[in-house]
Amino acid sequence: LRQTDFDKNYVYTDIITIEVLKDRDLSIYPNPSTNFITLSYADNSLLNAVINVYDVQGKIVFEETVTEDNKEHKINIGSYTNGLYFIKVNSGEDSFKGSFFKK
């Protein structure tokens, strides 16, 4: 693969293959939200899933392992500072990454 810069200099690089994984059917709503967000998982229960919420600087602001056998899980975000947050859910072989906005 040849990459040419604006100054006409170029470099050849190797071609690599990446695998794009389909996000699982997990929804975050309402988005944006003020007090609570709900995680809704279409395929399976969220039992034993590990949920991490990160602020824009990458700091973990919430971490929890789900202990109830439900397809929905609420998280209280009322004390969060307004702004963008990222969420990561790991449940065995399934994983999901998403974001929500606290207003």
C-alpha cells in the first residue's frame, strides 16, 4: 500500500487484515439522560456481566458485576458531571462498547 503525503513524499506499508466484530444487541437509553440509563440486552441476560463506565479522560467512574438475571439493568448517573461517557460491557464471550451523554 502506498501512502502519499501532501508534500509528495510517499511510503509503502504492509497491508494488514482486521476483523470487525458486530456489536451485540445492547441498547443504552435514554440517551442523553439526566438521572438513569438503562442497558437492554436483546439476546441473553446480563447476569454476571461486568459493566465499566469511563469519563472522557479514560478514568473508570463506575464498575459493577450484574447479579440479577434480567435483560435490563439501570445505572444511576445522577451524580455524574455533564458530558460524554463511554461504557463497556463484558459478559463471557459477548462484549459491547458504547457511549451516552449525561445532561
